[in-house]
Amino acid sequence: MFEPYLCPICHRNRTHFTLIYKLEQEVQLDPKTGVPVFESQELEPVLRPDGTPDLEVRCARCNYVASETAFIPRRSPENGKTQPRRRGP
């Protein structure tokens, strides 16, 4: 279920994270005043196209927040060791 995480910013944290799950709520607003005329009482999880919950991860050490994929380190094909993801070219 879970992949090992590595913070792409501080490069030290592999153990302490906060998972942030996204929820959606249907609302209908009056077009002139912006006042809600309907608010659903249900909060639904936001799902990715593959059906898994859409979530973000926060590093508990440096507080960087990004999508989960940013925290999953790439594995080097030649030795299998994890490498931090590089930003930019």
C-alpha cells in the first residue's frame, strides 16, 4: 500500500509525515449575492482516475507540502538504491 517516502527538500526525513486527504462538498450559490442556496451535508473523497484517494504529503521536519509522487524517491536502475527526485532539468 505505502511506498517509502523521502522529503525532496530536506533530504533527511524518511519517517515523519502528515497525509492530507482531499474532500469535496457540493454547493450552489446565488449568482448575484454569492450566498449559498444549497450545501450538501456529505463530504466525498476526491479520487484520482485510478480510484485511489487524491492526497498530499507534508514533511514533519521542514513542512514542505506536495503531491505524494514528489515524496516517492526514484530507484537507481544499476544498484537499486533510492535517489532523491531532482527539480528542473
